[in-house]
Amino acid sequence: MGETAVKICGLQDVEVLKSMVNLPVDFIGFVFAPSRRRVTPEQAALLAAQLKAWKTPEIPQSVGVFVNPDLEELAAIVEEAQLDVVQLHGQESPQFCREVKERLGTRVFKVLSVQSLNENSEASINHELYAGVIDGLLLDTFDPVYGGGSGSTFAWEEIPAYRDWARAQGIPLFVAGGLLPSNVAELIDKYSPDGVDVSSGVESDGVKDIDKIAAFVGRVKQA
């Protein structure tokens, strides 16, 4: 496996984004679903424009985070914010994911809620329905309100089966949920995900903290 990818999610502030220019971050996430980190399409467009202006060899890809979006609304946001990836946290079907890719030309990452999979034995095979459709799989901790972003970890022992399935499909497996600079190296050492996704774990008082972001990225890239 190559170097673990880093996704910093829930960006809202242009100045914080500017301060990240020299960090080896692979994806920047903008939340359009209900959340205290939610941004408007206009805000995301300003942030994405800042990304495109980076004079670095590798510009992070922009990711829009959605929960059960309407396709028309989604199309308008993707166009205005010039998103590279659509990340879907809800009950979006394989057909919906396929329509997003065909119509909007973006990559699609599908998120699975680990707790809900454990509670429903029938749901444990749902990821297989997305074979040949999605471009990435992300495991997150179940949250009954927002569908993710709870800031708590799940049972990491669940990871290998999904990681192996994703690799058989030729797509990356990302892990989110309760990751911190203090625990992310352990996750990578034990379970070798292709990428990690963090939001609240690099915040102080609900605001992105550049020192924590730098520490997190450093731990990932050194792991």
C-alpha cells in the first residue's frame, strides 16, 4: 500500500485553508449537510478557489459532503463550488451514485455507518451493491442525527473486511470517526486504511486548529 491519504473535513475558514498550503493534505471536505460545520455553496466556491490557487505540486481535491441530497440541488452545488468528489452519507442507492457520476462527472465516495451495519445483519452486505459504481468507500461511526461526524470511534476490528473488499474493487477505503493526532498512527499501523478522514479531532473549541492539523498530518505521513 502507498502513503496513507489525508482528508481534512469541515473547512469553513479561508485563512485556515491558507495556513495549510505547505501540508501534504490530499482532500479538503466541505459539509453541505446539516451540521455546525455546514457551508453555503458560495462559501465553498471561495474556499475551492483558494485551493486551486495553491502553487504546490499536488493540489488537494475538494470533497462535498451530503446526506440524501436532491440530484438537482446537488448538481447546482457541484457546479458552483467546482467539487472534485461527492461524498454521500445517507441512504443513497447505487443507482443514485451512478447518476451522480454520469451527470456531474465527479468521483463518488459512499459512506457506511458501522453501528447501523452491526445492528442490521441484512445491511452488512450493502456495500457489495456498490461494486463497480463508487470510487471510494468510507467507514464512519453512526450518528442518529447527522449520519456521521460524531467524533467517536467505532470498533476498528470491522475494518479489514471492508478494506479487502474495497481493494478488490480497486478503490480506496477511508476511515473516519474519533480520529486524533494521538490515535491515528495506531489505526494505520494495525489496519492499513488507504485514507483517514478527520474533522472534530483537529479542532479547538469547535474551530479548526492549524497546530492540530499539522500534528495529525505529520503522524499520518510518518506512520
